[in-house]
Amino acid sequence: MTTYTPAEAAALSGFSLDTLRYYEREGILPRVSRSAGGHRQYSDADLGTLGFLKCLRETGMPIERLRRYGALCRDESTVPERIALLEEHAAAVEAAIADLRSQQDKLTEKLDWYRGRVSPATVAAPSAL
């Protein structure tokens, strides 16, 4: 079994060392195994969990919901609750995407409006800021 040091796990997961320790302390990440000397040893499974947690954070899941998800993952009988929590989050992500698409449409409309008022040579050679 391959194991990773905290520094390697941080580099591979994209989280800082402080975040890894915080996630473990808060129960967001299950307890990480330790070496005989007491040093954390992250497994491939831990890295997979961290990858999913990163997805959840980057899609806006608040820390308290991450804590709830972590707690649920420690009990095999909570799969329906995990599904419900992730479905709620997926719906929130979908709503955020719809909002961004709407904003993108407004931006595109404004750009089209501006582009209709300038010559093609002006658009092709933007000034440096």
C-alpha cells in the first residue's frame, strides 16, 4: 500500500497542511493512519476523499455541511442522508450555474452592443492597459 507524508498529501490534494489537520480535527476527514512514530500517513483512499472534499468546497459547500457529511460518512447506515445532503448541494450548484449563465448572457449582450459601435480594426487591436 502506498502512503504519503502530509506534505505529499497537501501537494497532491491542493490543500494546505493546516487545512488537512483542520479537516481531520473537525471530523470532515476520517482519522488518518499513523506511522509507528506517530506521523500521519495518507493513503490513496484518503487522497480520493480529499479530492471529493475539494470538489465540495470549490462548489461552495459551507464548512458546517462538510462537517455533517464527514460525520455521516463514519456511519454506514447513513447512505440515504448522504444522498439527500449531496442532492441538496447539487441543486445549489445547478442554481449557481444558472445564475452565472444569466450573467454571462448579460455580459455577451453588452459586448455585442459595444462591438456594434466600433470599427473591426479597433476591436482587433485593443490598447494595452
